[in-house]
Amino acid sequence: MSVEPLLELSGVRAGYGAIEVLHGVDLVLEPGAVVALLGPNGGGKTTTLRVCSGIHPVSSGEFRLAGRVVNGVSAVELARLGVCSIPEGRGIFPNLTVRENLWIGTGTGVPLAELEEVAYTRFPVLGERRSQLAGSMSGGEQQMLALSRALGTHPTVLLLDELSMGLAPRIVSRIYDIVGELAAEGVSILVAEQFARAVLPIATSAALMLQGRVVRTGDPAEIEEELSTTYLGGRP
């Protein structure tokens, strides 16, 4: 018996002005899966995640959530339906405190106390720094804050863009361990990542994206091998 995809892009095209960036993207995220969207910069990964979060419009094709076409549905409404996004650059507000950043997450209807409980339980360091400006924390702590704000809304789908950006390898490993824990708890995750090895240990499948198209999907290790040897000229 086949499982209906939780999130699906079918022939999706999208762009900026007259410039088309996505040229008929097909992508499937099944319940409980972790799909790694791999490929070099400029391939369309971020635009794909922006479409999935409702930030960027679809010009043609279908964006479906649990079988329902949601083309044109706003990012706020998608968030209320359980789609949560952490953009490249973490998406925190550096001039606000940790607690104020969490308060912004209450826009989805979750009380601040609940958001704080989720954040401080999973990341005790955030509880110690609840009154500290987010921009004064380390990159890893900022990423923990961004994850906390997302988790407090109890997402069904988590969209992650370049979690490893600007972080030390040890911190990247810790962050992806947490993402793996979330997947084990039942959250479905689509993660765009240039550095494939960061996400490979937790991915259930991978999609290789080049020049605005998903050119291959399959086993994460095989996709990473193809990405390294065929498209990047050898293993890093």
C-alpha cells in the first residue's frame, strides 16, 4: 500500500521576474522521511524551499500538502498547517533577546510559555541566556534558537536551508544529531545542504538538484558520490 506524500512538488516552475529558476521540479517528502536536497550553489535549492514554505509563488505546476493543492497559500497559513522553515542565515532577530525571538513564534498560536519550555528543555544554554541579545551569541547557539522557535510550533514538516552555514564541523554534527532526533520523533524534514556529508547520516533519501531541476533521487550515499565525482570533479 503506497503512502500519500506529505509534501509534493509536481512540475513546479518558479522564478524572479522574467528569469525562471525552477524548470519543472518534481520532489516528494513522505511522512517521517528526511530528504536531503543536494547540489552546488545556484542550482535552485533555496528557491525550492522558499516555494515549499509559501514565501515564493509557483508560476506553474502544483505544490501539494497532504494531497491538497496549496499553490498561492501564504507562508503564515502554511505555518498554521504545520510547515515550518529555517532559512539560510538562521532567520533570527539579532537585536532581540532570546525570549523575544521565541515570542515571535507565538504568531502561529502557540503560547510563549510553551515555546520557552520546548527551547530551554532541549537547549539549556538558551534558558541561561534568555535575556541576552541573540546576535551576541555564537553561530551554533543562534542555530539552536532558530530550531527551538520552529520546534515550539510542533511542525509536521520542517524545511531547513544550509544549517551548516558558517558553523564549525563539531557544531554542525551536533545540530544534525538534533535534526535526526526530530525525525525519529515523527517530523518530516526537507533539508537543502551544499555539504552533503553533514546531512547524509540522517537522510532517508536524497535528491540531486542542478540548474533548476531535480536530476536524480535515491540513496543518499549514491547521490553524494555522483555529486562529488560527476559534478564537482572528484571527492572533496
